[in-house]
Amino acid sequence: MAHRRRRPRERTLRESSSYSCDWCHENVEIPIDWSAGGEQEMVEDCPICCRPNVIHVELDEDGALRVWAARE
Ligand SMILES: [Zn+2]
């Protein structure tokens, strides 16, 4: 009987990601703090245009990371 190796599902949690500023459309790199959970919302000032973005971070069931920004 053949043994099947079961691989634990690996989740690569990236430590940073980037969003596109909703004001100036520049790409901004942000660190992600996973201790805050897989679903986050935070307000960050864009380092390029200094206007506030509400950053949404979401980790879906497949482990895919979605990061997007909206105007505050
Ligand atoms: Zn900006």
C-alpha cells in the first residue's frame, strides 16, 4: 500500500504588501502586522501626497492577501 504524504498547508504570510494610493495612484509599500489578525483596517497617510488612505487588509480562505486603499 502506498503511503501518501500529507503536507500541511503552508501559508506564506507576507510581511509587507503594497497598495495604490487612491489620491495620487502611487504604489506604497506597507508592513503588515499579522498579530493584528487577518482582517485589518488602518488609516495611513500616503508618503507621497500625504493624504489619508484607509487601508484594508484581508486574508481570504486560500491564504491570498488583498490590500486596497480608499479615501478616508
Ligand atoms: Zn498619495
